[in-house]
Amino acid sequence: MNKTIKTVCVIALTLLFASASAQKDLRRRAIMNSKEPKTLKDVKNYAIGQWKSIAMELRPTEDRTGKGTITPTYLRRDFTFKADNTFTGIITLYGDNYGKLPLMEFEFKGRLNWGDQHPIADGAWKIDYVLDQGFGVTPLNPQAAQMLNQALPEGMSAFEANMKKDILQKAFPMFNIVDGQIVSDYDLIYFKNGMLFMGAKHVDGTPFDKPENRPHQLQIPLERVYK
């Protein structure tokens, strides 16, 4: 009988502590989500951590043939901002609306250049993603690898399915990258109700590859990943 009572007490205490921990985590999330940073210092601090897409996203993309055709791109984003002012961004492309057909994964690594306030909203800031630490490309199926290999630069080994290749500062005509080029993305960042907003893609597919191409509106937000 005493052994049974002891077991019940242990279970009860375990559940109590688990409940208290869960409540503490919920309070922490609620406090974080209620913050809406405005100053550049607060925005930098609030950004630190991992942020992911809520669901599958759709954006217009200019094709790589130079014909100006706009194609739909299905993707998910996963960004991590670090205290040393660097970032890692992972963008996974899919061939369908619901992520059943993974095509390709890009892993971007580099530093952040913070600019002036952006006029779209109070607390929005201009931010540049400078890809000077890594530019990984991973075809996620044999067909994607074959597509990449069709325009393979001279001297570059062939892509293989599910094998990442770093093309940092290497010529890659399919992506309009020349040898030695450090790719930069001129964007914006804004936080509201615990969500991270980047800039909305231009409807004509124009990339954010120049300061004058920086976006004007907000994109579908990312949510913070709590660990």
C-alpha cells in the first residue's frame, strides 16, 4: 500500500512540475509575442533566433531563360539570426502547392548590413543579406540535379541528388552569378505580434539584387521557433 501511495505521489509531482514548466513556457511565449520592437537596437535583439514559414508559400519568380516569363515558385523559409550579426537562411523549393514534391534547397550564410528605417511601417528597417560565408545548393531529386547540370559552368563537378554543393563566389550562369561575385539581397525586416515580416516579392519577379530593387510591401510572415 505504501509503495502504491509513493508511486502515485511521484506521478503527481512529475505532472505538477511538467504543468508548471509548460505554463512558464507559455508565459514566455506570450511576453515575446507581445513585444513590437521599434528601434534598430531592439529589432536586432528581437531577431536573434530561428524563424520558419507558417505553411507553404507562393511567390512570383522571373524565369532563367531571359524571356521575362513569370513562373510560380512554391517554397518554405527557415532563417536563423545570430548575435554576431550573421545569419543562415534555408529556402526549400517544391513542385506543388503542399510540399509533396521537394525540388531544391538553398542554404545562404553571411553577414547582415543594417540600414535606415523603411517607410512601410513604424519599426520596419532596411536590411541587406550579404552571402559571403556560404551558398549551398542541394538538388532534392535526380530531375533537379539533371536540370542544374544542363548549364554547369566549366570546371564544376556535376550535381548529385541530395548532395550539397557550395557555389560561393563561383560563376553560375543559371543564377546570373559571375565568378568572384558576392551575392547580396536588399530587403526589409519588421516585427508584429511575434511574427517576422520580410519584403514582399515584386509581382514581375524582379529580384532584390540591387538597392533600388528593395521591396516596398510586407511578405507572408515567419513564426519564431521555440526550443
